[in-house]
Amino acid sequence: MLSIPQAIIVEGKYDKIRLSSFVRAVIIPTQGFRIFKDPEMLALIRHYARTTGILILTDSDRAGFAIRNYLRGAVSEGDIRHVYIPDVFGKEKRKDKPSAEGKLGVEGMETQVLREAFARAGVLAGEAPEGEPITRTDLYLAGLSGRQDSAAARRALQKQLGLPGMLSAGALLEVLNSMMTREEFCRMTSGKAE
């Protein structure tokens, strides 16, 4: 059983049930898009962001990213970290058919995949790696932003790292800085960013 001090924000009750099977933490379901019109729930999330910190763990589909982006703007104070699951195609056991985008959500992920997602976000290892942070310039020099084929290069890197394909360059930068140092990033991208 993992013990995580931060509150974990998920989309729904089945995500909460899934995480509760191997994580000891406060787990708050947003009830999907209901969070957009629930000031009490948003106040609770803000409280946890300021006190224990929060981990936002949504599905890798458009709805999950809409909720994640809403929370990114609505919760501006405190320790806010993003945990991303990879794009895995399939269908949750309790559903008759796959989601509109055909991706598994948090509830359908294997325990090991979820543990790896927490580890990539720096949750299981303590703090983010020390050293110089990876910058937008580093992404550009590595061909991951600002170029005609940058989106394809980002998707390839995201797949290699087990991250969802929908990450923007800014979101990827945030995740990379929680996963590795600038030096490690430069080695991984063949030194293009040095």
C-alpha cells in the first residue's frame, strides 16, 4: 500500500475505488464536469493545495485534459502536481464499449502503470530532481517545439516516456522537470539542447 501525503484529485468514483485498492491518501473525485459548477468542491481542492498539496490525476482523453486545465487555472496557490497516465487503448471491464476516444481511464489502468505514473511525477521519490531546470529553449533546441515536426517529435518522446499524447509543449516541460534534470534531458535528446 502506497502512502501519499497529497490529496489526489480524480474524475469519478470508479477512479477513486481503483486508487483506494493500493493507495492510502485523501482521494477527491470531481464528478467529471460537475467541478465546473461546484464552488464547495473547488474550495476543498484549494484547501488541500495550500495545506498538503494536490496531485491531479485525470484520464488521458479530451475530457480529462479539460478538467485538468480547468483546475490548473482555478487553483493557483499551493503545491499542485500533475500525474499523467499513458495512452492505453481498450475498454474498462464495467463498460459495454470503449470510450469515445478508445482509451482506458484511470480506473482501467494496471496498478504498476499507475505506480509508474506517480513515480514519473516525482511523488514516490520525494522532490523534483535537483539542478538546472529544463527550459522552453531546451525544448526548441531538441526539436520539441517551434518547428514544423515538433508535435510529432513530442508525441514520440511522450510515448517513449509513457506519457499521454495530448500534452502541450508547456505541460510536457512541467512533466519533464518533475522527472529528470536538464543534464539527463540533454543526454536523452542526444545533447541537442546543450
